[in-house]
Amino acid sequence: MKDKIKLQIGVSAALLLLASIAGCHSYQVETSVENRTGGAIRLLEVDYPSASFGADHLDAAQTIHSRIQLRGSGPVKVAYTAADGRQIQNDGPIAAELQEGKLEVVLLPGGKAEFHPHLSPPR
């Protein structure tokens, strides 16, 4: 009887360990947006599949960071109001659910932007 109980405890422990290993992996993308436009910007919005984040104000040379989770797939887009009042929009790379890694966005003078994705391949 004791051997049967030990076996049940061992099997239960093994199943619990296996469930924790195979279970909940959270796919996240560390995202940064750096303002190299030469002036302050307003109303920054970064859109990505199923959500967005942003800031009311971003000074010149300032960087914001956000950890995001992708749901679905689609382009990453950046929109903001430049120091001279112009509305700027830039389309970036296509991102897909279950990708993880880093995405760096650098806002440049003249309404340009560079996107530096360091993401795992789409699954």
C-alpha cells in the first residue's frame, strides 16, 4: 500500500512539473520609441495588432518603453504630432501573434522613422 501511495505522489509531482514547463509562456515584445526628430513631439501613438500605446508628450532625445503582446497579425504603425504641428504617420513591419523579442522605433527629422525589429519568426 505504501508503494502505491509513493507511486501516486511521484506521478502527481511529475505531471505538475510537466504542466508548469509546458504551460503558460507569455510571448512579449520589448518595444522602445526614441525621439530623434530634433524637437518635442505630442500625441505619440504606436499601433500594433489588436492594441496600441503612446505618450502625450515626448521631448527631443527622449525614449519610452513598453512591453506588448501581439494578438493577430498586421503592421506596426506610428503616428504623432511634430513640433511644427504636422501630423506624421509611418508604417512599420508586419507583426504576428506568438512573436517575441524587441522592436526599436527611431523617429527622425522630416517625418521619417526607422523600425528595427528583432523578433522571432512568426509561428
